[in-house]
Amino acid sequence: MNELEFIARLRALAVNPAARGLVDDAAVLKLGDETLVLTQDSMVEGVHYLPDQDMADVAWKLAACNLSDLAAKGAQPLGVLYSHMLGSGDARFLNGLREVLEAYDVPLLGGDTVSANGPRSFSLTAIGRATYSPVPSRGDAKPGDALYLTGPVGAAMMGFEALRDGTTSDSSAYRRPVPLLAEGRALAPLVSAIMDVSDGLLLDASRMADASNVTISLDRSAVPIAAPESRRDDALRWGDDYQLLFTGPADIKWPIAVHRIGQIEARKGSALLIDGAAPVPDDALGYRHSE
């Protein structure tokens, strides 16, 4: 079965309300007066990073993409659990893990080590504390809302190509993404829906629309990109930028700099409209693990 079919079957198992039906960035678990936010992500050699990549960068990105999920919930990180597959570059991996955890003041709480043949894979679970209640989701966008993005997309795409091709161009956006934790906490009390952009802006926007049962009408030219204009369509489909995509009032003064890139409409067939038109049926819109 493909990724979508597998997740659909998993949803039948995820009956606890904390799972949010597996349609959100993270689980939200109420414990007395506190609310925990929990998320897990994995990275696989040759899929999420290049086989000869510096393992310190792999560790940084693994932690950062999990922290980005906490950012999309307005959560304050409390710690991480980490599963490591032993192999070459372990010392460099530990260096990168230490750097990212120190940079965001996040403690390592535990985990596991394994040894196996084949491509390496790593998993990390991040635990956070909600700073605002109710914790925002990707499923509460409403007709009449505006659609916003915190910053440009396409920087990771350009960074990946620089790293892959061995050029001197800056590859840091791909190697060491920045989770927008402070921005997420500032936005959480004000948004109607929010998520981070990890698999491509268009794909993630369509996921938000499906979760909210609305249509997102996106203005393609309004999206800020960190790539040549000739690569705009690629930038809108490439992942790993970890900007925050969110909805909210059109007339509000936001506490951080944001870009208005579209609007929310009542569901009218397609989850996503790009410059008023639905994508062609075979457009994947972004990164999927399988079809």
C-alpha cells in the first residue's frame, strides 16, 4: 500500500483525542492543568539526506524538523527522545546533536541505539508544553480567513542543489533549517489554523484545506521565494523550508512580519486553487513518500 493508504488505516487505531485523528503536526495530550505536545520524525539515508553528507548536519536537521512541529503548535520544547542507528560518522552526529540541542536549550531525555545493515535511519521524538490553549491545529481554517506565510520558500531547494552539485553557493537552509519556535508562540493565540511547511507549500496547503474542509485559494505571485523567478513553480513544491503557514483575520496587525498569500473559501470541490484554477490531477504538489 502507498503512504496515503497506510496512514488511512493507522487512523482507525488512533482513537484517542490526543492523536487529533493523525491529521495534525503533533499529538496534543492534556495532563491536569498542562498540555503536552508530542511529535516524531525520522530521516533515512538517501531519502532525507545525501549519503555523503556531514552527519552533524543530519543530526541538526532531524532535531530541527521535530522542533518545527512544536513551533506550529506554539509549544515550548521540554526535551527529546532519540533512536540512533550506529555507523560511520557517529562522532560527528553527536556533535551536531549537541549543537542543535544547545542552540534551542532542549535537553536529551533518553532513547535507544540499534545496529543493522542497509541504509541508515534515525528517529527523534520531541516533547513540548503548550503555551496557549486551545492548541491551534491545521483543521480550523474558516471561509473569510486570509492565508499567510512567515517567509520565503525555495531556500532549501537551492541549498540542496548547491550541496548535491558541490558548488560554493550557500546550502545552510537545506543542511541546518531553523525552527520558528518564537514565531509559533507569538502566532498561536491569533491564528485559526497553522502548520509548518515541510513537504512543499502547495501540498501542505492542500492538507490544511482537507483538514479544515475548506478551499484554499492561493495567489501564486504573492508567495515569497528564495530562488530565481524561473524556479517559482519548483519552489512552491519543494519541501524542507519549515516556514509557518497559517490562517486568520485579514484586518489584524500580526506580531511578526508575515506575507499574505491567499484566502480561505467555502469548500467548492478542489482543496486548492492556484490563481483561481485547480491543479491538474497528476500534480503531486510536493513531496510524498510513495504514490
